[in-house]
Amino acid sequence: MSSRGKIPHWADVTLVPLFSVALAFALSAVLIWAIGESPWQAVKLMVEGAFGSSYGWGYTLFYATNFIFTGLAVSVAFQARLFNIGGEGQALLGGLGVALICLYIPWPHWSVALIAASLGAALFGAAWAIIPGYLQAKRGSHIVITTIMFNFIAASLLGYILVNVLRVPGSQDPASPRFPSEVALPKLHEMLALVGIPFSTVPPVNIALLIAIGMCFMVWYMLWRTRLGYQIRAFGESEPAAQYAGISPARITIYVMLISGGLAGLMAVNAVMGEQQRLVMNAVEGAGFIGIAVALMGRNHPFGVFLAAILFGFLYQGGAELALWMSIPRELIVVIQALVILFTGALDNMVRMPIARVFARRKRAG
Amino acid sequence: MVLNDSQMRQETAASDLAIELRGISKAFGPVQANKDISIRVRRGTIHGIVGENGAGKSTLMSILFGFYRADSGEIFINGKPTEIPDSESAIRAGIGMVFQHFKLVENFTVLENVILGAEDSGLLRPSLARARGLLKDLAREFELNVDPDALIEDLSVGHQQRVEILKALYREADILILDEPTGVLTPSEADHLFRILKGLKEQGKTIILITHKLREIMDVTDEVSVMRRGEMVATRVTAETSPTELAELMVGRKVLLRVEKPPAQPGAEVLRVESLRHVDSQGVERLRGISFGIRKGEILGIAGVSGNGQSELLEVLAGLREAEGKVLLDNEALPLSGAGCDGQARRARRIAHVPEDRQRRGLVMNFHAWENIALGYHHDPRYNPSPWRMNNAAILRDTTGKMEAFDVRPPDPQLKASGFSGGNQQKLVLAREIEYEPDLLLVGQPTRGVDIGAIEFIHQRLIRLRDAGAAVLLVSVELDEILALSDRIIVMFDGRIMGERMPDETNAQELGLMMAGMA
Amino acid sequence: MTALKPLALTASVLALTAGIAQADAPALMFDMGGKFDKSFNEAAYNGAERWRESTGGTYREIEISAEAQRVQFARRLAEAGSDPIVVLGFANEPTLVEVAPDYPDTAFVLIDAVVDLPNVRSVIFAEQEGSYLVGMLAAMATETNTISFVGGMEIPLITAFACGYAQGAKAVNPDINVIVNYTGSTPAAWNDPVRGGEIAQAQFSQGSDIVFAAAGGTGLGVLQAAEDAGLKSIGVDSNQNHLHPGSVLTSMLKLVDQAVYDAFTDGPDMETGVVVMDLAAGGVGYAVDEHNEHLISAEMIDAVEAARAAIIAGELSVHDYRTDSTCPAF
């Protein structure tokens, strides 16, 4: 009788996303075929390019690391039914935090710098998120609107700081100077070399991947094993019930935005400190928005976010390989990525309902 | 099933039957909502259908009105086999339905609502004129007075319901189905409705009345069918049955309709309320200076038609709304606004609260039973060994015990709240609130949407809490419940207290008048 | 340095795509704005196409969509054997600093920034000089004594355009009013014609009657707005006079296409080092063709040509904002 068909939980978290992705790929194949290229070769290129070598894996995991952070940021907020669209701006500010810490403090060793930069990134991201959080909690300004606006403000602020404060004198690139080599993060191949596993030295995947995985666990623990998580989830499921229980909506909103912004900010540890080694205007490059799709697809669960982030890492790296080796325009690659977002996010029910029907029929028959 | 005399007598000629259902079954996934149901409704009678929540009454009527299709079975209307794939076919077959939640366009006039979807042609003017004439006739014949040009949003609930009936009659319905029609009405509005229904019956219309109130069945129906767990368990001629028999048929065992209650032993005053005022977010003054007291070991019942300030009173006392005035608990003032005015602070003062709307406030429907047991008590140190760890296992253990003590079925702490029936949801809330042994229990509509078996249990628990020395403030729109449980009764109307009565010195008629503001 | 696996993959991929481009064919890597930005990137694409048409050769091209792809793609192109590899945009300066030393036998060409490596040719343009000349033209053509500038992002490169423009205008008329606005602060600022049109309209309402757009795709909206308002505009990078004949006063030419064409023609054995594309080298200038010759009088041409000669001769120096982040004309 419920509007949502009953599907076993395992099917909800595996079958539905798998079918959605399969549908998206089927439609993409038609598009590739329509522009006169071979869909089979394209798929092969994407899969081999993303997973066929340690080089491909390295890039896939590098992108996935970004998406884990921003995906977690969106899903934590969504547990409280707050739609944090501001991951982009929060990550930008996180990048600023990383840059200031790496540039202005002489660190003896990357490990200390990593701790400080992580704290700085989280702090800056959280500070940027708390303003919309406060406005929602105390003034009722809708968080979707304010976080979007704050993306633009963050970009402008960063532009100003890069051009007028951090830019290398004489350089026309609005970017900070390169960080000192002491704060270069160990890359995955260096870490794997310690245990004797050979890995491509090229891709920028670095120790931030471990932080991202750690964050998945921490977010899961926070949400389902602490009182704060309990309050966040109760507030998200039912605000009247949370109020009844004496959970302050304003306080939870602000806490959640702090955590969400902090997670988004942490993304900069991977992109800015791990890869670019300097702060550029475009440091976040849309990962804040991809995080929304990742959270949607990951059902707002940290482990789902992890898997969805790998998928989007694959789409990015596989898409790059497509662009390199086939004459498929960049726009079509964006279309393929968008189709996956569309099918897993917006058209979720299109897949869910037939699956629910199949389960209902099987149950009646069985 | 053995047919008894009255059923045998009903074997009337098929031509006398307005509706006959044969072997109707309907399943939703694993849930068998209707099992092989057969029923015969004679033309020109009022036929009651009773049953507990979830017994399958609404499903059956939805099949009859074309919202669902039966998995198997046949429908005969006026003796002819009829397919009803959608509600349009139902209307064509002469069936009209008045839903529990009205389906009216709030900012349309009565007339516009009546013709909506049944316009004679693309031009509205002739339809409106015809409807106006018809409304005038109906008003004269059946006391169905409604101003045709009034906007729906300006009408009282009772009048809105009349519009729903008019809608059905405008579509030339011969068979009228009413789903729990009195749930939203005052006693006098309900009486008026029943006069209308009797008038319609005399005109030869057939009426099916779905309700869980046995008194209404006894008052207005000619025959009554009882459903239990998706099955039709019996049909009786109303004059030949009794509320006790019907209740037993509904529940499947003997039930006590009258609450056994030892006399109260009131102690010292626990709560004192002085000139309490509350203005809601829309700027409407909901409480206009309320003063009363409640003592230990006493159940104070607050009667009133829904929307006269009782809900707000309950929420002000529970710390969910801010107010002006004075509230003393054990001679100590409770903050009525700002810090210290929230659910958490009230619980710390040993005030427990069973909210009126358990699905919106009392429970998080998507939470497991055990998570709901911690709701509001999630700061309990037993559940939190440290701020960084919530001991889920401890809550789970606690929940198992509380579910057992309150006979919550199924006794599965991992089941989500939405998976329990209304009665078991309410038991879950009560288990949580009562097990903390509060000094004062605020309880709103404790048995709304709860089946008879659970009502009995809930009433006993409230009395047991009272006998243990707690004060209970009971808000209910069910007069029967107020009369049965209360040791003292206050009637509220329009944010004011109309008066106080002792239950054995008053009756439903007097309270009904006070509830309507006439004292 | 590089692991074996990616090389193996590259080889297999190359086998797949054999025939599209030879291993030692030149390659072109676009900047973030994308190939068809009607401006910088597109000019480079046109240069490459011109080379293809005139020589019949083939080349590989790639658009980036993420920061990490700068290094990734530059590397992949080098590994695939492309030579020379033309990399567009100053944002790729660190890219080549990182990648070029690993492939010493491959020639790289960087446009819009300088990398001092033996196998890198750095092509930079004297945008301030070209802007100076169109600024003079604008100052001579204005009837309201107010002209304006729409930039993409407020970054030194674009401010150098604005600064040169203002210097040229003030050289003609020291009292002229020059309004300067920028579209935005995100990469979207380069491709937002609607916003460009709005900014131009706002400038018109402040009295401007000639607007110079240095904003990539955003500039198309600026040019359109000028035509709609019956006023004049100045195009940028490529010759945009034909877009709105009679409304586009002239275009400030920045011959990126020429730089790409030259690089492709010179091939793997090109001379590296810094190439300054200034007025003297014909790398920048202003466009006069059949679409706008009626808008520019002989006296205007004379004045501008005199200034051009003076600049080339070194008698007149146009200040480059990028050298000290100040502009004498603001």
C-alpha cells in the first residue's frame, strides 16, 4: 500500500544502482554509435583505461578520493535533510586553508604538515558552511539558496586572494606559489613500495585516499554509533519528532553543516596538497557538485558513497581515456557522465518500480 | 463459518440487493488485505461495516469504488455483474463515496466543487445553474443546507462533509459509501449527519457506513457486517445484536467496553497552571488565559472539539510551544519560553508526554523500534557510556523488556515503527513514556486509530499509572473515553475553559453542549 | 621513470587508433575553455586546421576537463610519440615544468607563459600593444567620450588588455572615461554570453558607446548587445569584424593561430626559447577589412599607424600591467 514498492534491502542497494548504471551505459552506447564510433571499443577503452593498469587505477582512485570527501559532505547533511549544495565553495575554502598552512609555516616533515593541513582544510570548509547553517537555523534562509550563493562568493574571494595576495609576483597565472617540497604528500606508489607492491608512479593518487577511507568509517560511526548521529538522523527523519525529543533543530543544523563543510574542505588535502601542490582558481573543478550525485547514488550511506565515488572516478578516468584515444567530443563524455547521474539520481524510481514488481510477483508465486 | 438465523433470513431475492460481493480477495504483496469476502447489501437500507484498523474495510470499499482491482471475486450492482476498473465506472454504476479526508478544492465555491469533473459541457453556466437548482431541492428535502457560493475554506468541517455528500448526489449516486464520517464532527454535527442519512434512506438510497464506533452502528444502521483480519466474520441485523457481541466479533475474544476503575485517591497538587496564554505562529490566540490544577493519583480529562486549544495546551506543558503565564510543577516554576523550555528539560522534571500525533511527533517512523525507545531519552547515561559512544546494545536490551511489558506485537525491536499497527505504535510510545515512571503524564488522543483490543490495554495502563501515584492529563476528542477514564473533566472551547464537571455527575449531552460553547 | 604498464596500454591503444594520427604527428592540447570558445582555444584550433589543410598532415588534439588532466594528458601525448606538443594557456606553465624534463626528445610549445627548458618554446603575446591601438581607435570613434571594457576574469592577463586599452584611449584624449568590468570569478566567466550582454548594457546606460570585450565566449554576448543597442564593439583574439558588420568597430588581433601554425610547421626540430609575439613580430594588431572599413576614417588609420610605428621603433612604450601589477591609465 506504500507508494514505494517493497524491495529487499540488499536489492535496493545493489540491483537498483546496477540497473541504473547499465541503462545509462546502454543509452550512451546508442549515442556513441549515432556519432559513428564503436560503442564496444569505447567501453573497452574506458574500462581498460580506468581499471586495466595500475596507472588507470591510480587516476581512478585519485578522482574517487575527491568524490568520497564531497559525497560524504552531501550525505551527512542529507541525513539531517539539509541539502548542502555548497560543497564546491567549502572545498575551495578548504583549499585556501591548505595553501595558507603549507605556504606560511615551515614544516619539517610532510606528516606534521598533513595533520595541520587537514585541520586547516576542515576548519576553513566548516567555517564557510556554518554561515548558511546559521542563517537556516536562526533566520530560516533556505540552505539550498544560501549554499549556492556561497559557492559564488567563495570563487570570488579565492579569485581576489589569488590575484592580489598569493600570486607569484610577475606571474600572470592567478595561482599561489608552489608549496615547499617538504610538504609533498607520499603517493600511493611510494606507500605500496614499502610493502613491495609495484604501482605506477605517474598518477597523483596519494595518502589522502587513506584519509578518505578513514572518513567513511568515521562518518558511519558518528551517524550510527554516537548520540550526535542519533540526533542528526532523528532530526532528518522527522523534525516534529526531534523537537518532541528535545533535540534543538538550530543546534543540529549548525553541527551538521560544520561536519559537512569540514568534509568538503578536506577534499583540498587530496587535490591541492596531494596533486596540484599549489592553489589554483579551479582547484575543486566541480567535485562539489559531483558529490551530490555520489551521495544520491550511494544512498547517503558512507559505504555507498565509497562505491559511488569509485564509479565516478571510473567515469572521469575512463572518460579521459576516451577523449584521448577516440574522436569523441568532450561534450559527449559529459553527456555520458550526466546520464549516469540522471539514471541513478533523478530516475531512480523508473528502475525501482519494475524491480519491485518483479519481487512482488516472485513473492506471490513462492 | 456457520450461518446463523439472521443470515439465513437475509437470503432475499437478488433483485432486492443493491450490492452483492462474491468471493472478493485482494493481496498487497505478502499481506492478504481481503480474503474471500462475500457481502449482500439490501436496497434502501443503511448497512454498517465495522472492524478494527487494518481489518480490510477500506480496501474493500476501495475495490467497490474502483481504486483497486480485486485479485478474484465478482461484484454485482443491482443484481447485474459489474466490472469496476476505475472510479468513473463506479460513479456510472451509481456509487458515491465520501472519504475520511475530503477531496475538495479549498479555494473553489461549493457549487464549483459539486460540478467539478462532472460538468455537463465545456460551458460551465448550464451546469452551475442545474447544480444550484439541485442543491436547493436537496437542502429542502434532507436538511443539506450549504451556501452554494461559499468558499470551501470558509466552511466548517461538518459543512464540508455535506458538500461531499452533495457531490455524490449530483452524480446521481444511489449507493453512498461513507468512510468514518464522524471522526471529525462534533456530537451535534454527527447527529445532524445521521438525520441526513436516514432521510436519504427513506428516499430509497442505499448507504454503507464504515466506522469503528459501535454506538453509531447501533443508532443508525439496519444491518451490520463485521470484518476481522481481512475476513468477513459475521453479518447481523442491528436490532438483534449488541455492542458487546459486535466488539467480541471484531476482536475475536471477550472485551471489556467499560473500564474497571477503582476510585481515585488524589494526593497533593503536582501541577498548577495560572492564566496561560499562547499565540501561535499565525498570530491566532489559541489559549486565552487557562487556569487549573492537577493532583497526584488523578486523571484530569480535557474534553473539547478538536481545534479549541487542547492540543496547544498539551504542547505548551510539554515544552514544545512557548507561552505566557505561570506553570508550577511541585511549586516550582517551569520556564515557558527560551532556554529550559524544551522536551529535554521537561523530561528532566519528570514530565512525560504521549503526543496526539504519534506518527509525526511521538515516533520516527523510519527508525527501528529500539531507536524509538531512546527518542527523548537519548541522553540517558545508561545509553551513553561516553559522549563518543552510544550503547546500542543497551537500548536494544531495554527495548525488548519494554515491548514485553506492554505487549507490543510483533515483539521485534529491529522492526521499523512504520511496520507496526496503530495500536502497537501507541503501545511503543506508552511503553517508553510510562516506564520512566513520570510524576506527570501528558497524554493526547491515546486511542485514536487504535483497535479495540489495544484501547482496553492502554486504558488499563493509564489507570495503573494513576494508581501508582502519578498525575495524568488526558486530552481526547472521544467523549466516551473522557467519561470512562477521567476523575475530573474540564471542557475547553475557543481557548477557554468552559467549566469543570465530575464524570458521574454529567453526561455526553451536557458535555457536548459545553464543547459547542453553550453552557 | 614511467612504469611499463601504461606504455603497454598506450601501445595497444595506439594500435586500435592507428590511422587517426601518426606517432610523431604534432598534438594540440586545449585549455579549460574548450575547443570552440570562439576565442583563444578556437584560434589555436583554426591555426592547426590551417596547417592540416596546407600540408595534408594529421595532428592529435585533446580537451581537458579537470586540473589533474593537464599533466596526465601532456604525459600521455608525449608517451604516444606526438611531437611537437602545443599546450595552450598560462595555467599549463607548471604542467610543462613537470612533464617536459621527462621527455627531453619531444618539443613542447607553451602559449601565453614562459618555461625555461631546452625543449620548450614559450610563445607570449604583447596584448597591451594591440589593446593600445584599439583603445586609440575607440577614443577617436566615441561620441559620448565614454568607452568601456568587459573582461572575463580579473586576472593579470585580462587586466593587461584593459590597461593597454585605457592607455591608448587616454593617449588620444586624456579626459576620456573608461569603464572596466569583469564577468565573474569562476571558469564559467569565459563562456557566459548572457552575462556579457547584461554587463555591456549596464555600461551603455552609463554612457559608453564602444565596448571592448576580452572574455572568450562571453564576448559574443557583448558584441550582440552592442549591435542591439545600435552602438559599437571591439572583438578580440580572432578577427570578429564579420560577426556584426557595421557594429564591430575593429578586432584586437592576438594571432594564436599563427603561433600554432608556426609550431606545427617548424616540427620536432623547432627552435626553442622565448618567442615574443608583439607588434613588431606581427603577433598582435587590429583588424580592418570590408566589414569595418567604412567605420574607420583615414585620419584614424594615420594616427594608429603612427603609434604602431613608434611602438615598433621603441619610441613609445606601452606599459604591461603584468610587470608590476599597476596601470598608469587607471
